[in-house]
Amino acid sequence: MSITNNKYTKWIIGALVLLNLILLSVLFFLRPRHGEGERPNPNEFLKKELNLSDDQAVKFKELRKAHFQKSREEWKAIRTLKNEMLDAVSAESPDTLKANMIADQIGIKEANKEKLLVQHYLKLQAECTPEQRQKLERVFKKAMSRRKFRKGKREKKKKEEE
């Protein structure tokens, strides 16, 4: 009696195929769709989460706008430096000294971005009551962990596309 002729084996294989189809269907139909739904307004989220007054909400919005303008400048500079670094190592005769110097400059810019975040947090914190400060800390910790997760996810996706 061979395994392929065994009627129980056929039933088991059929059941496994059916379970796989069901699982794949559930995963496909229940996954979040990219771009679906509206992205929450950060200003409204903070106002609600921290129970900010109208004056505090206006100040938070101004501080956030100023922070992201400064951060955007650093981000653009980093992107430019990364392109220069790639050019240096992609040339006919790679200039590793120049690439390493640019890498150091990128590190300084990244550190500046983190310092800007610290300054931003302290400015927001100064506008808060003691109770709001505790909530702000929780919100920032959650945002920072998501930021690291998204960054890792983006890098993984980039590698897969290459």
C-alpha cells in the first residue's frame, strides 16, 4: 500500500489545501489598504490626547511648524550629502576618503536632527501643565518607537525592490 494511494492522505492534503486557501483569503481581505482612510491631523490628535486649551493648541501648531521646517532643511542636506557620497564611491576610481568624510558630515546632520527634536520636545513641554507633561512623554515615546519601526520597514522594502 503506497502513501499516494492512501485515501486518508488524500483527505489530509485536501484539508490542508483548503485551510491554506482560507488563510490566504483572510490575510488578503483583512490587511490594511495602503492610503485607505484619512491620516489623523497631528494637531487635533495632540489637542485631544493632552487635553490642550485653544491657546495651547495654537502654540503647539506654531512650534510644530517651526520644528518641521528646521528638520526638513537638515533632511534635505542629508539627502544631498548621500548623493555626493554615492557619486564618490561610484566613480571609475572610487574616492573612499571623500566618501568617509561625507559620511562624517551626514552623522553630524543626523545628530543635529536629534538635537532639534530635543529642543522641540522641551518647547512643547514648557507649554504643558504637569499632567499634560506626563501624557506628552507617553505620546513622544510611542511616536519614537513607531518612527523606528517605520524606518526599518522602509529600509526593508527598499532592499526588496532592488
